[in-house]
Amino acid sequence: MDKSIEFTCWKEDDSIEVQLEPEASVFVVQPGNLIKFDPIKPSDDFKWVLRVSHTDKSIQLYPDGSNEGVRIYENNTLIEELIY
């Protein structure tokens, strides 16, 4: 089962900041773009937990469960790989 999560902005939307925890790495989803977070070898019980801040239009993204890291894609192109 796919355990990835994606964030997208329509062309008319404002950008969204996604802060990946626990590293506090910030990724900005620009209008018309998509950013995907794909856990590496997640456990069966792995899931994502979100905290949404409507005030500053940002999201904190917490991996919950074991995995070996996260691959981050922008518009289906790998932009970063974080290994734990």
C-alpha cells in the first residue's frame, strides 16, 4: 500500500509551506506545483500526522511509525532524500 502524501496548489492559490518533522526541513509548494513525501520502507502501521496553521498557511508534517527516511519529489522529480 502506498504511504506517500502529496500537496498541490492550483495556479490561482497562494503558496503553502510544508515543514517536515523532526528535521524541520521546509518545502514550499508553489502555485501550479505538487510536492510528494514518500517514506522509504515504511512499517505496516506507518501514517502521516498533519498540523495545519491557517494563520500562516503552513503545514507541519510528522511521520508516525517506523521508516528509513523520506524521498521528496516536486512535480514527480526527486529533489531530496532524507535518510534516518
